[in-house]
Amino acid sequence: MTYNSKQQINRNPLDQALEARTTLSGLIFAAMAMPEIPKVIEKTLPLTILGGFLGAGKTTMLNHLLQNPGGRKITVLVNDFGKINIDSAMIESQTDNMINLSNGCACCAVSSDLTKSLIEITEREEQPDAIILECSGVAEPGSIAQIILSNKSIRLDGIISLVDAETLFDRIEDQTSNALFIDQLESADIISIGKLDLLSDEEREKVIVFMNDNFPNKSIIETYNGEVATDVILGVSADHKEDESKKVKHSQPFESISFSFDQPFNEEKFNKVISNLPDQIIRAKGVLQLDNNLDKKMIYQRVSKRWTLKADENWENDKPLSELVFIANKGTINKDLLEKNLTEALLD
């Protein structure tokens, strides 16, 4: 099985024009805001882009890297597509060295925020040994790379793209996500295939053959639960050049809907709601409070039709707040109905 690399999404010209203008604004801001004499020697501060489609396991791998830094001091930038940055809440090693970029893709809607954050990092008295940017699952790493390359002090060390083996062929066959998904893989220096353990031997072999046939020039690794040696991901020292063609091509066919609730959910009612979500929802995630264990944060994850709900750390000094993000193709989510169902699942 092969894919058509020239296959494109039918894009709304107005959306494309607006997003192109936003991207250009970010790049122009980068040029204007760059300090004349940076504190970092030119192109010495390495940055790694951690990309991949929705639900590929980026946050899981990032947690593993932060827990096993190999003696490095790492600064993390987390970009989430929704107004609520759920991914940053799921990072276990949260420190002052984590910066949130919410409500859009780092390659378009929040490109200027990314630029500001990178300048702020290079102006610090104490520099990190490495920067990791976990980008949104609907971002184009190749476009983000152009913003990184415009910073005089930062060196783009490598682009790592993660693949969910269980949903690989769904993404290839989906006309809406196909072009973006392929772009994420073609931009990568290393492709990490995860969740192979969820497949049968026959399905696993099919995935491996497809990846080797279609991306023969890429370094492809297999990972389980995001576990990978830090030296494999950091220190790639790839050679990336500025490419004008990648700066303004991104058009977003997805939408994100977010909800926040002060009250805890009734577990039985909540499980019923998330068990009956429409198939159009590609990705959902959340940190919430359930009535069966009010002291614990509950982590909700959905990729395609598979979902999990697991207990995490205690709320402690954090005010309990249930926050949820749902991502789907534009125009396919009935927000009012979804909000109604979630509200009815709250504890009376």
C-alpha cells in the first residue's frame, strides 16, 4: 500500500489567506524582535520539535524524556490546539522551565507567541542544555521549523514525528487528515512508531512494511509507552534549511471545542457520555474530577474510538476543575448537544 504525496485537502481560500497572513506576521515579528546582541552564541542552543498527529503519544514520550534527561537541563514548550492546554497539565515533571502555547498551532495561530517565548529563553541568564517543543497534533513541523530557523541563537537539532500504529491506515485513508499526516512524516528526521503492541502480528508487519516502503530514507524506530533513550531524540544534529515554500501553506481543516466545569462528574453518567461520542471526534482529552474519588485528578484520553480514564495525582492545593477538549473535522461536532450531555452528567 502506498500513499499519494501530492494529495491535497480542499481548503477554504479565505481560511488559507487568514492563516497565511498570521504565519507571515509571526515571521515578521521574529525578525523585528530579535535582539541585536543575543546572549547566546549564534546557533548554539539546540531545539527539538516533537510532532505527530493527534493521539500519537507525544506527551507520554515527553514525560519519559523529562524523567530521564541524561544530565541535561531541558526547557519545554507545549503547544495545544485547544483554548485549554490539557497537554501541559499532563506533563508530570512540571517546572518553571515549561512554557504553554495554547489556542492554536505553533505554525500559524500562535507563531508570534512561539517567537516571543524563544527570544525570552535566549535572553535568560542561565541557559538550558536543550529545548523541546511538543507541538499540536494538527501542526506542520516543517512550517514550525521555519520559525525556529529565523532565530539567530537557536539551532534546530531535529524533528521527531510520532505515529500511532493502531490508527496509521485510518489517517492515510482519511481525505481530511491525509495531507497533514504525510507532511508530518516527510518533515521528520526520525519517525517513532508506537502502540505496535496493540496490534496482531499480521497488522504489525503490515505497518512496518508500509513505513519502510514509503519512507525508506527516514530513521524509523519502534517505541513502547514512549520509552526511548534520550540520546536518540536529543543530539540528532540534523541539517535544516530555510524554505520559503513551507512558511505559508498551512490550512486548518480541524476544530477544537473546550469545556470547563466547577462541579465533579458522576462517574456512571460520564462514562455513558464518553462511550457514546460520535465517530467524527478524532481526539479527546481532559483532566477532571469524579464523584467516586474527589481527591484524585482523573486523566481522560480518547484516540479514535479507544478511550481510557485513569487516576492521577491528588488535587492538593489545586482547585478541582474539570477541563475537556474535543477535536474533530470542522463542522462535524454538535457543540450544544455535547455540552448538554456533559452538563447532565455532572454530580447533582
